[in-house]
Amino acid sequence: MTFAVVSVHSPKPEHRKAVLNSMQRYSEVARNQPGLEWTGVVDDASGRLIGIALWESEDSATAARPALMAEVGNDPFTTWDERPIDGLRGDVR
């Protein structure tokens, strides 16, 4: 069963490029992790950016987390985003 990790960002206009860059760096690292099926960023045209990573399993997503956080874990999202990141994790049905 596929496991999804979704992060919804609401970047401040002046930090939109920085948030997008961070999300793209996350995707680049994810693409080198075992168990990744697909990753990308959706721009929903309302100003939000939605990062999606689809994994073979929750275990694959968990195993990849240290490498992913090494890449973006220190990015200042509390400064860049207008509100906290809305994170969703779960099985794709």
C-alpha cells in the first residue's frame, strides 16, 4: 500500500521562492531514497504550495526522514510561512 506524506505551506509573498526552493531540495533528496514512488510540489494558485511524497510504505518514509531533515530541517519555516505547516501522513486508499 502506498503511504503519503503531504505538507501544505502558506508562504509569505516575500518568502515564496525560498519555500519553493526548500520543497524542491526535499524532493531531490527524496528521489535518492529507497521506497520513494513519486514526489513533487503542487501550486494550487491560492498562494499555497503543497509538497507530496508517495512512498512504498510508512517504514520507507520513516527511514528517509533523517536524510530529508538533514536537507531542510533547519530552514526557517516559522519566518517564511504565514501559518504553521499543515502536515498529513497516511495510507493512500
